[in-house]
Amino acid sequence: MTNTTLTPGKLAPPGRTRRERKAAELEARTRAAGDRLARISGWPAAQVLQDARATPHGLRQDDAELRLARDGANVVAHDTGPRWYAQLAKAFWNPFIMILVVLLAVMYVQWLQVADEEPFDPKIPIIGTMVLVSGLLRFWQEHRSAGAAAALRALVTTTTAVRRRADRNADPATVEIPMDRVVVGDVVRLAAGDLVPADLRLLTAKDLMVSQAALSGESLPVAKADTRAHDYGQSTTTDPVEADNLCLMGTSVTSGTATGVVVATGAGTYFGSMAGSLVGERPETSFDTGVKKVSFLLIRFMLVMVPLVFAVNGFTKGDWNEAFMFAVAVAVGLTPEMLPMVVTTNLARGAVAMSRRKVVVKRLNAIQNLGAMDVLCTDKTGTLTEDRIVLDRYLDAHGREDAEVLEHAYLNSHFQTGLRNLMDRAVIDRVLEAEEVVVDARFTKVDEIPFDFARRRMSVVLSRNEVSRSEVNGSEVDRGDLDGPASTEHILITKGAVEEVLALCTHVTDSGRRLELTQELRRRVTRTAEDNNRQGLRVLAVATRSFPAVRDAYTVADEDGLTLVGFLAFLDPPKSDAAAALRALADKGVSVKVVTGDNELVAARVCADVGIDVGAVVTGAEVDALDDAELRTLVRATTVFAKTNPVQKARIVRALQAEGHTVGFLGDGINDAAALRDADVGISVDTAVDIAKESADIILLEKDLMVLEQGVEQGRTTFGNTIKYIKMTASSNFGNVFSVLVASAFIPFQPMLAIHLLVQNLAYDISQLATPWDRMDPEYLREPRTWDAKGIARFMLFIGPISSVFDITTFLVLWNVFGADSEASQTLFQSGWFVEGLLSQTLIVHMIRTRKVPFIGSRASAPVMVMTAVVMAFGLLLPFSPLAPALSMEALPMSYFPWLIAILLAYCALTQAVKTWYIRRFRTWL
């Protein structure tokens, strides 16, 4: 039978998107690394050493140096961030900025042709300034955030202990070397607190517990094999994380000691196989796609309207040069040239607001994506839970709470001298500090039988002291079975895995009575433990045995004929505010899906505790069995995914995106990096592993869902103000150009000079500088918001022509009432329309910014009110100012202003009526 090697080309054939090819590359690399490690875990130790060309005594120093030169440093690929000049260039790579740059070039070339006759066009430096300010503001914010993220990394050199020999005949010595100098074949010594420097195959191990949370998501440490001298490997496993005799880079030792031979370093490790596919350009997010669609929408409008205006003016007026200048002015007028600046200011302001809430925004666009997010995928540990182990309950053999169980468990944990694990600390933390004094007064330790991974239990032997009852009055340990004559007997207290302890029990304590543990009772107490296991709890058993106080030494053989006292049940408890945070997210239209590496029972229990409707839990193995179309169907109805690896997490994110969702992912482990990168907004925490922080767009300084809910609201405010500007400006500009087109066809002179159009557009743009400081209606913030190019086009077509109705009304009033019906009086016509056009364009800000009645149902923020008032005053006064002659304007008669007020009031009334109809018809506004 021929083995088929999975390659990126087979997983993602040519013709698929770059993102699909990247995902396939990650899957192929991770699978290849995992398969190799799984094979190694099944080899005997001697074969592993032979394959690595190593010995248990360690490498010679010269051999290690040669291997380092050949294989490279033991580091994984990671994003170092672009150079400042590349980041600066990228800040200006924006579709709207590109449109403005092209228009600037056209305007400059146009001015060069008349440079001897005309003064320098002031619009050129003005638009140029807008482009510069927008790009520089984005660069400053993102460069600063990147620096803040980099500062979160601990700048320390981590070392590891390896066996090395100076030469072939020298004795091996244990030396500390930097982790990046570890090579394949090195024999590494591990102890509690050590980071695993590379992928290791264990050679020896004693009481070894390893935290694999960063790789697997499991909240509790796992036991690794106590490998013996005649080691023949272990049964084959397909997942290297689950292999008992492998320790992988990125994990850490919580207790015990071990030695292991390095079988992979750097990019060749299981961790490194993931990291290699996560560097480089990020996938396109919903923000990028939305901006692109809106940009091309506006470009299409320009490509239709500008040639039309040019042709109509050229044919009706006969001056093609003037028609070209006017057409360029129309192009500028159609372009929301302040958009890059408004968007960047909005995002930067959002980033500053979020920084006050202990959130570092690495990429500005992520703020909008956070507001658009309608699905949040999150890990369980530390997000929904407190990331610590607590004793949840202490039960007798029938599942009833019993303080005697806690008392015995406390004595066992308190008197042991070995390294206390997380569950020992949880037991001790459950008992009041005052109890420690009482216990030390009442009991003396006689002996201890330490924990080992073969027995999976540990015991202490205690004797009772002579203590008066008044000394321990009120103490929890002053009751029941623990009371008895001083020093006449020893009590052995055993605590450990349920199966191992139950196998040694012959009796059980039931309501203070000692009963024989019959087969029926054994089945019943086993069911009690299993019921708690099914609830996602880690269960230990507690048992005792009494001995005459005639000896001081005890052995494993004495752990027999025990009496079962009861069970201890532990869990990583849900955060107190997790349920409230999830309700707040749900109220804002964000559904939460839990994607964890932990087992399905624990995941279901925690999710149920925080109010998540669990339903059927889907495991990573089930995800692997589905193709992309089947997975898309599955993710619609599934809330909890358990036992998932990095590739499966990323596939779940992409399946949700394919269903049209904007997906956020909150994670902090190595196994989260791929999903963080693929999500529309990747969210991590400052305590996360480096690769997770590098893959994230946003870093939370506190792992708190309430902070995230506030960020969602900030994102929606940012997006709301941005879309508000686009719809106001695009529809208003479209209406103006439509009016120009109508006027050009029927009026024998230019209805407005190019300079008028540019000044009017500039004044309106200045009024929009306050948009980022506007407030959004609470109703708007309740739902996720995304870019909708079709909605913007529809808005332009329905709302834009309203202004044209009143522009044409103004034309008729100026033509018929004020006699501005010839080239001799065109200045009056142009001045009158300039004032009406600018005032209506500015006033529409208040009509469009809310779906409610403006000024009554919803009022703009003070900066917006002030800026619009200033610009309207500027428009009214400009024809009367000393600048009027230079701009080819003249003072308007006072009798024009009652007409102007009537036109503006009618304009507001019609706009409100159309708005009401539009909302009823399309069920949307902004």
C-alpha cells in the first residue's frame, strides 16, 4: 500500500484563492509535523536516539555547533511588523486616496496649461493636505499601537538545561544554554517551571505534569509517561499532543522531573509548523471588502456622470476647455475627498477611547470590524472561566455534601511534603486559614507515601495529639471520625484517581457508619463519581484506614483495605460577570460560539453555567470528517466545539465567514493563532503567547468580555459616523451634479463656476470635520453594521434628487423673480444658487444623521452643531464679503432670503417625508 502525502496543492488545487491556499498550507504542514511526531512516539527510545544520532549522555559540544550551523537557530517564524517606511506607504494605499491623487494630477496638469494666465489653483494644496493628514494620522496610530504591542513582550533570554560533553571521552555535564541554541539530539533536563524548548521524546520521567493549555486548550495539566529502561514506545496515536511520551515546544512543566531527546527544533516543531504559515499578508477582512465595494461604486458614478457633464457642457456652451475644467470640478465634487480623513479620524478616536478601557488596537480597521462582528468565537479557559482550579463540591459516597470528606482531604493536602498540584491548592484554599493552626495543633505527620503516576494517588499517615477541646472550639476538623484517643492509632488518608482508590476499598462510610462495600454499593458509588464527571468536573476519591500506633514507617502495601469517605469535584469556575457579558453581547446582536481544545464534558458544563444554550457539542474529529459545504451547514446550528486543534479552529472561522458572518475570535494560545489571523477581527490578551499576540488585531489588557462589549459599541459608533458621512456626502454630491446637468442643458451660461463648486465642496467638507465626534442613536448600536454598497447606491438615487428638486426651484425663482436670465446677470444666478446649495447641503447633515425627527427626536453633538452653524454663516456672508469679486460673486438682494427660507423649510419637510417612506419601504436608514 502506498502512502499518500498531503500537499498544499492537493488540499487547495490551483485556481483557489490565496487565503484557501494559505489555509491548505497550514493544514499540510501541521499534519505532516503531527504525523512524524506520532510515529516517533511509537518508537522505542533506542530507535529515537539512533534516528537523532544521539546518546543518553548528550551531544559533544563540537557536534552541537555543527548541527546548529546546519539546521539554524531554534526559533519559529513570526511577524516582526513592517518597517516604518513600508507602514507609511501602506497608510496611503487606500482607494479613496488613490482617486484624489489621480484628480490632483489632472488638476495640476490642467493648471500648468494656463499657468501664465491663471493663479495657482488653491484646491490643489487643499486636497493634497487632506491626503497627507489622512495618511499620516493612520500611520501614527498604527505605528504607535505596534510599538505598544511589541512592548508587551518580555525582553528576557530564556535558557534550558542540556547534557553536553566537551569531547568523546569527557563525562557529560548539565549546562544552561539559550533556548535558540538547542539542536536535534540534545538531551534536555526538565523540572517544575521549565518551558519545553523544542519537541522532545521523553527518556525518563518522574511525576511529570505538563501544562498544554497553549497547544490544546485543556485547563488542567496532563501526566506524561514515566518511561522505563526497557522502553518500547507506546501505542500509536494520531495526535502528538495526546502522546504520553512527547513534550512539545510551547508547553511548560508544572511538576515533576524528566529528561528527553530533542527530535525537532524551530520550524520543524509542531508549534513551528503552525507559525510558518501565519506570517506575511493577512486575509482580507469585511472592512477591506466593504471599502473596496464602496470605492468602486463611487468610481462607477464618476465614470458615468463626469463624461455626461463634460459632453452636455461642451455641446451646449461650445467651450470645451471650460467644459473640461467644469467636469474635473464635478469629479472632485462627486468624490468624498474627506472620507479617508473622516474614516481615519473616526478609527483613531475609537482607538484612543478603547485605550482608556485597557485595549491596545494594533490595526485601526479592526475597530470597524469589531462593530460589524455578529459572531464571536472564543476559547473557554480564562475567558468564560477564571483560569484557576477550585474545589466545587465534597460529597459522600451517595452524592450528598459532607464536611467530613473536606476534612480528610484537607489533612492529606496540608501534610504532604511533595510539590502540591493545583487540586491540592484548591482544597487548602477552601478551608479557612485559622484551620491550619488547629490542624497543626491536633495532628502530627508520621509518614508519607508520595504520589506517582503508576498508582495515581498519594497518602499521608497522621497521629492525633493531646489537645483540649477548648483549644479547637468551633473548628471544622473537631468532629466525627477524626476525634479519638491521642496517639493510640495512626490514620492513613489516601487521595487520588477514583478507579485506583476504589479498587483498594473494602468498606464505605455512610452517615457515620462503616459499611462493607458490596458489589451493589460499589456500582452505586461509581455512578456517583461518573455523574459528576459527566457534569464536566474532575473527580478524586478520598479514603482512610486506621493502624495501631506501633510503627513509624509505611509503604504502598499499606494502601489496602481502605474505607471510602467520599469524593472531591473540581472545576475551573465561570467568571462571575461572564453571563452578564454574554447577555450584553446578545443584546447587541453578537452570538457567542465556544471553540475550545478542552474536552466536551467540561466545555458543556461551563457553557451551561454561563447561560449558553449548548445543544449538541461537536468535536474536532467530527469537523475533520466534513467537507467545507457540510461544515458550513453544521456551524449554523452549533454553539460549542470541543477538542479542536488549530486547523479545525481556523476552518470553523472560515465556514462562518462563508455563511456571511463577520467573525471575531478571542484566544491566547498557540492553537488559536491560525483562527486569530483568519478572523475578521482577532482578539488576544497581554498574557497570551507571542504568536497569538502577533496574529491578533486587538489586545485586551484584561481578559474581560465586558471590555469587549464596550469595544463592540465603540466599533459601531465609529462605523456609524463613517457611513453617515458617506451617505450624506455621496447623496448630496450626486444631487448637486444632477442639478448641474439639468441646468447645463437649459441655461445659456454656466449655472455655477468651477471655483464655486470647489469652494462649496470645501466648505461642506470642513463642516464634516466634526463628524467623528457625533453621537449615534442607541437603536443604531443594537445591531451589527456592515458595509452595503448597494444600500449606498440606493440611498444616493432616492435621497440625492430631493436636493435637485429645490435646486431647480431656486433656478426658477432666480430666473423669473430676480431676472437672472442672461449672461449679464449670471453672477447673481451663480451667487444665489451657491448660497442655497451650500445651506441645503449642510442642513441635510441633520436630516440624514438620524432616522428620527432632527433636533426633536435626536440632536447632533455640540461640535457638529457648531461646525454646521459656522459653515452656513460662511455661505450666507461670502457674497457680501471682500472675497466675493475674486470668486465672481455679488451681494444678494434682501428679498431673496424669504424665498431661501421657504425653499429650505420645504426641503427639510420633503426630506423627512421621503425618509419616513424609505425606512418603511427598506427597513433601514444608515
